[in-house]
Amino acid sequence: MNAPSPVQAGVLDILACGRAMTVVELQARLTTTGLGALHVEPIYQGLGALVRRGMVAKVQLPGQARAHWAMAGSAATRLGAAAYHGLEEAHAR
């Protein structure tokens, strides 16, 4: 497996906090890591590569229009799925 790119490494460091974040949040935080101002395209490319490696997961949080990203297997991914299923059950009643 190839070593992560600087953008991928930055994303992994940021998501290590355990919180799910949008690309806009990641973009703002990556700016402070020394990578400078980044367009969203390399961030999405980095996220795609990390998803394919099983390191990051896309999380759709209930009530949120934007997709969020979190470390695969983190509490954020489990809570996002649990909250989503809880809303489905509440609406089914």
C-alpha cells in the first residue's frame, strides 16, 4: 500500500479527533496544517482514496444536507447510522 499523500495524511490527522466533518470543515482545518489554501477537489480525491482503503467512511447525518466524513469504525460513523435508523423507526410509528 502506498503512503498517504500530504492531503490524505492531513485528513487522517484531523479526523483522528473522532468527530465527523464536512469537506468545508476539513478544508478550513487543512489550511492550518501548512498545506495552504486548498480547493475542495484534492480533498475529495484524498477522501475517495481513503474510503477505498477502508480508512474513512462517508456519513450522512440526519437533518444534515451535507455529507460528513469520519474515521471508519469510529463512534461518529456508528452514531450517524444509529441516529438515522432511530429516525426511520420514529417516522414509521
